[in-house]
Amino acid sequence: MGASFDDFGFSEPILKGIKEAGFTAPSPIQEAAMPHILNGKDILAQAHTGTGKTAAFGLPIMNNLKAGERFLVVVPTRELAIQVSDELYRLGKFAGIRTAAVYGGQAYARQIKLINDGVQVVTATPGRLLDHLSSGKIEFHPKYVVLDEADEMLDMGFFDDIKAIFSHLPSNRQTLLFSATLPNAVNKLAADFLREPVQINVKGIEPATNTDIEELYFVVEEYERLDAMVRLIDFYDPVKMLIFTRTKKDTELVSTSLVAKGYPAKALNGDMPQPQREDVIRAFRKGDITLLAATDVAARGLDISDISHVLNYHIPFDSDSYVHRVGRTGRAGKKGIAVTLVTPEEYRGLTNIKKATGSSITYKKVPTLTEAHKNLETALIERIRKQDVSYLSKKIVQALEEDMEIKAVAYRLASALWKNEGFSGPENLGVAGQRLENLHNPRPNLLHRNKFSRGRKGYPAAKAGRRRFRKN
């Protein structure tokens, strides 16, 4: 029998966070790293995205975190800062852990106030963090420091910034370094800032997705997300579609937007009372609703065999979540389609998922309004051709023939079947042209931060975005 989270001696609030997150057993990196972290050891760990790294370092540190102690996580991008901060909040909320994501694009004063007010867990990008530390306006002396995706940070030109950051940090700290690869620069960083680290090497998880599932992704702008989802629903005309969002609030936004457009949709999330949750699942199972917007946790354990499509309204946090989501379709020998909406800012995350899972996730252009209309029209014609004729339908047509031409009857019946007559939205959706080409074939100078000559202020990647802060 494998290890259990109960084996690590975690406090009850931390165990409650693990249970609510839906974790059942520790992953290899968690099993290997957590005992050493709990014992106060520095760690140099080689592990790929999607192996459960955030919980591997977050759970033991938050378990050990005492009153007045701080925990810093340094990550390469604002998207990862948000993702890691969200997951640490989710795992630590029952222990009263407050988290903040700090990166470019928000007012300095607000972030300074958050840090000085004593938020226990700060997840930050190197540029904005160094700006705060260099300003002398913050009181921040973390007991625990994690460098996550270290090789990515060095590839982006953050080596000097990371060295400068450590010059502001206390020497009596526990330091953990996680990296998918261990090039010389990462090993040098470890030699400079880790004390007798325990070295851990865990190969990336490569869970195979079902070969009966066609996996596709569509690159859209953030403001196009809702329109793109509706367009894909119109185009694919799913028997049943499970739509995954990141938050409970987003499940409500998606379902409300779909209902307003005339689609049979509901939300499924953890805020719903159990009887209401059961009613929604029953309606989805019976086909009374064909579109269900859900969070990962809410959909855990949902076993419905005839889900024809899965749509990732938001890209999942890691490869495990991706495999879990996609596996909801293509069951019982049936074919399934899994589609993922991804913005240019999220594209790196999709690339990491593809590497970690070994999945062949194919790019597709969002269908035009005309293409969606034509596709559904063709499907309707085929459905009518194959439809068996019942005794009641004959009676209805005969009754209608008494006062109108047979063509008029046919037109009206086809109109009744044409459920999406009111197609809406722009003709074209999605990222195209040179911007799309840059994502699929990135030029090296666009990936390396040091090519921009940041000069401490105004580096482009430090702009845009918003601060995330949660408080119990």
C-alpha cells in the first residue's frame, strides 16, 4: 500500500485543506521531498511541471509556519505567481494562511501595504520583488524561500536579479530550489544559496490520455473567451459538454451567460448545497441540461459515460488536472473531443502540459460564424434524414396539411428544430497573424529577458496583470 498524507504528521487544518483539494495520495515528488522539508533541510529538486511541486513545498512549509514567520515563493511569470498563490491559499486556508501574489502591473503602494501588514505567504516575480526589496519600504524577512521553475527564470535572464534578491534575505532561512532541468547555471545558484541541500530527482509524470479523445486547443484573447466558448458549442453541437473553469464564481458566470443565450446550462461548484448539487448532476445525467460548468473539485467523482465534449474554459493548473478533465469524455469505447481555450499569456502553461503528459494537443482556428452556422445546418439535415417516423408525427403532419401547404409545414418543423437560429458574435475570433506565429515559433530574443535591457524599471513583462490577495 502506498504512502498517505496522514503519514507526514500534518496538522488537522492542513489535512482538511488537502482533503478539500481532492488529493488522495502523495505524488512521487511530494513523497520524496516533504519529509526533508518538514525536517528543515534545504532541497535541490529536479521535477517537471505537473508533478505536484506546489503542494510538495507548500504543505510542509505551511504546516511548520509559526506566528510571525513568512514564506516567499519566487516564480518566473505573473501567471505562475497567480496559480501558485491560488493553490497555496486553497491548501492553507483552514490554517488561517493569507496569501498574496506580487508582480508588475499593480500600484506599488498597495503591494507594499500587503507585505508590511504581515501576509504570511508571498508569491512574486523577480523584477517586482527586487524593486520592493531595493526600495527599503518593506519589512520582509522570510524564514522559508522557494525558487520555483529555476531554469525558466534563468532562461529569461533573471540570474542577476535572483542574486540581488538573496542579498536582501536573512541568512537563517530554509531554501528550496525546484527546476525541471539542472544546467550549470542552476547548479551554481544552488551552490551559492543552499546549505548542504538534499538532492531529489523525480522524472516528469507522463499520464497517457485516452486515444479515443481528440485533443484540440484554440488561442484567443482574454476578452474573447465567452464568445469563443459559445462559438465552439455552436460548431460542435455537443450531446453533453462539461465545461471546466478555475473558480466557483466563473462557473456561475459561464452558466448564466449560456442560459441568457438560450442554452440549457447549469453550474456545479462547492458553494451549492448537497441537494441542489444532486439535482444538477441528475439533470445533466438525464440530458435535461446538456452544458455543465464546473470546477475541478466539484467534478471530481462525476461518472457520466455519454459526455461527448470537454471544454477547458480556463487552462488547468497542471498536467494532472488536465488528464483528469480530459478523461471525462471518450468513455465506454465512445469517441470524445477535448478543447482548451488558451490566451497568449497562458501559452507557456499549455506547452508545459503537453510536455508533461506527452499528449498531442492540436492547434485549431476558432470556426468563423459562417462555418459554425453551416456545420450545424449540415448536422441538422443529417439528423432529419436518419430520424425514424412515429405514428404521432404522422398525425401531426396530417393535421397541419389541412390548412397549409406541405412545404410550409416542413419549413415550420425545421425552424422548430433549428435551436440556434440566433447565432451571434463576430465573424472571426482568436489570435492570428504574426502574434500567433510568434507563439508557435518563438524567436530566442523574445524569450530571454536580458535582451530587453530592463535597467531595474519598466521591463515590459513586469507590466499588466493584477494583484491577488485573499483573506479568510
